[in-house]
Amino acid sequence: MLSILDRYILKKYLGTFVLLLLLFIPIGITINLAEKIDKILANEVPLGQVLIYYLNFTIYFANLLFPLFLFLSIIWFTSKLANNTEVIAFLSSGVSYYRFLRPYFIGATIVCLGAFFLGNYLAPKASKGFNEFSYQYLNKSRGKDRQQANVYRQINENDYIYVSYFNVKEKSGNNFTLEHFEKNKMTSKITASRIVYNEEDSTYSLYNFNKRLIGAREDSLIYVTKKDTVFTFEMEDLTPVEYIAETLNFNQLNSFIRREKAKGSTYINRYEVVRYKRWSLPVSAYILTIIAVAVSSVKRRGGMGVNLAIGIGVGMIFVFFDKIFGTLAEQSTFSPFLATWFPNFVFGILAIYLLRNAKR
């Protein structure tokens, strides 16, 4: 059973966190809208599409920045408790410091579970909608680069595919090529001016289909205007690598990474960073909770402003570490696991140190 103290602090914990989100999200939307309004009007974007975009925008950035919002909200309400001498009253009543932390950990558990669900199921859908809208309406040149990405990938030990253009929304691409090798020698090559994925039966339609069978002395050619066929690769294999990982939910991403490892993909680190972050960010709720309470539960001469300044500084350093090491793992051979969990490890040590000092 939760005591009155537990319910009081837990209500403050969750209420202040939600309130801070509700305050900052409209500010973020307003700033983004002010920046994008000219392109939205120039492209005559339907109002419904704009509303869906900002719903996705809200989920996308809430997932990215929730550790910072959580950290600041805890510092805010705990500093108020300290300034009103409520923390001293709690501890003077015989409650130990660790017992005082119990409702904070209950709140962190709730936020952790919510962040895990958000990051693995809601945010991927929002990310897809957010990026699709941006590519289609807000940054057409970027969308062109993304779609005309000249995707060239190895899909298994013997097969390579290439497509010069792929439209995710229409599930179609141009200038498709499939090359098959046996013992480092090409034995067949399929080309098509256009490839379309048929979702209802998981087949592909190839237009201006050409197949060259390479023999020891002569080649044979097959040509048809249209051919429906089945391939061993997935439609996602035709999607530009920068785009796909963040749009897959928990189960889809794990299956996708297993397939990519079997193919020997060179982009595994990028996918691994996305996967490990979906675990490390929710866990950071506990670490940031300890740091925030340790920093703000002490009544300071400068009041709440000092605690907030310290909190903003620590929070920005955490976000900085998270971005720097994530990028390092994506662009090098640095371990994605170490890169995504290193900020938690460093700040976990800081949390233990601050907790031991605050307990005194």
C-alpha cells in the first residue's frame, strides 16, 4: 500500500512531468510552424495532413527529449519541496532518505514502461509519418536525394540488387537490377525499367523485364514487357538505409537486424544504435531521477534557480553524450552497445556519488 507521502510525491512526480510536456510541446510546434509555414502554404498542404504531421511531430520529439523533460520536472517540484522545508519535515519524522526515494522510483518505473512502449511502438509510426511529410512537402530536394539514393545492396551470399529510385509511399522503383554470382562469377542478370511491390500477394511486377543467362560460350536473353514474380528479398531491402530502422517497431526491428546480419550488411551499426537506444533511454529515467533528487532535495541559498541551472547543465551534457556516442557508433566500428549505454554508465556513477552526499 502507498502511504500518504508516497501518493503525494508520486502525484507531484507524474503531474509535473506531464505538465512540463504540455507546456513545451506547444512551444515546439509554434517554433516549427513559424519556420515551415511558408513551405506549407507554397505547397498547398491540406489541413488534415498538417494536423497529422504535428501529431507525429509531438510523439517523435517527446520520445527524443523525454529524459530532459523528466529531469527538469523532478528538479522543479523537488526544489519546491526543499524550499518549503517539506523534505526536512519528511526526514525529521523518521523517514530514511532511501524510504523518501521510494515514490520517485515508482514514478520512474511508470515513466520507464511508458517510454519503452512509446519508443518501440508509437514513435516508429510517428517517425515514418513525420519523415514522409518532411520529404514530400517541406524539403523536396532532400526527398529527391533520399528516393534517388542509388541503393546497392547484397541480399545474400550470391545476390546483389540495385535501384536508382525508390518511392516508399508508392512501393515502386526505377532502374532495377538483380545480379547473381556463383564462385565470384556472374551467372545471370535481371534488369527492369520499373519494379512495383504488390502488397496483397507479396509479389513484384517488373516492367521491360530483361534476363541474361551468362554461359561459358554464349549468353541467352529473355525479354517480356511485364513479368510478375517472387523474390527472396523484402521490400525493405529497396528502401534507403538511413530511412528504415527508426520506422520499425520492436519485433520488426529485431527481425530486420537478424536478416541484415545474415546478409553481411555494412550498416548494422546504425540499426544496432537504434535498437539499443530503445532500451537505454527508458532505463535513463531511473538514473536521471536519482541525480535530480540528489541535486534538488537540498535547500540552497540561491533557491530554485540554482537547482534549475545545475539541472539544465547536467541534462544538456547527458543529451550531448547520447548524441555524440550514437553518431560515433554509426560512423565507425565503435560498439553500438557501448555507445548507447555509456552515458547511462557515466551518469549512473554520478548518481551514486550524488546520492551518497545528499543522504548526509
